[in-house]
Amino acid sequence: AAIPDGVVMLNPAAEILFIGEGPGAEEDKRGLPFVGRAGELLTRMIERGMGIARSEVYICNIVKCRPPGNREPLAGEIAACRPFLDDQIDAVAPKVIVTLGRPATSVLLGRDLSITRVRGSWHDYRGTPVMPTFHPAFILRQYTEENRRLVWQDLQAARARASGAA
């Protein structure tokens, strides 16, 4: 379901926190994370893949402003936004973090990583389990049965871990 204009969908009591890279054009325009095409897919991934409402999770990005030309954030931009990201994580205190794509995963885990090598395996960020998975924008570009199955598995694992079933 699309998020209506003016409605802020941030749940400070969420058990699952999603972290992406940075705002795209639509996100920058509206001041909300994941409300463009990738956000619509993320909503379907959460609602269909995890069986929960988007309003039950918290979604944020490693950087809070759209980098020029929609390029990857630079180290200085990430460093400037890092205290705010850590404050968001601390305030929500999720049971599980799902990182969306290589940039978010690399930032949270503190080293440059290949998302294809680390997705689907559990990691840790300051005591919170982290499940890396593909970014919805990647899935839109590489919309294959295999990629959709892998993300579904990752989201199922995150949901189970958050609910205490895994």
C-alpha cells in the first residue's frame, strides 16, 4: 500500500529495523524513507514476505540527504550521519536489523563487504542480530525467481529471529 502524503510511517517500538543506503528522488522530495518504486517493493516484501504491516517496522537510511546524482554516499557524508543513525538504532532498540544492500551492510558491519557473500547469514551490530539482504532497487533491476527467493528466505529468517522462533 502506498503511503499517503503527510503520513509518517515510523514505528519507534519496532522489533525489526530496516536500513538502506540513502534517499532517492521521491524520498528526498517527501522527507520519508523508501516511498518511491523501491519503497513500494519494500512494502510488499514486508507485508507479503514477512506477513506484517509496514507500520510495524522502522525504516531508515545510513545517510539522511540524497547524494548528488544519486551516487553512493561518500565516507564524510556517512560519518556526518552516523551519530544520527546510531541514535535511531538505540532509540528503537530493535530485536533484529535488516540491512538492504552492500552500502548499508558495509557501514553497519564496519568493512567493505560483498552483499552476495554475506546476505542470508547472521551478523552482529552492538549486540543486535543483523540480516543483510538485497536492496529492493537491485531486485527491481534483477527481478529473477532466484533473487526473490533469496530475499524471501532472508526476511523469513529475520521475522523468526525477531519473534523468538529462531
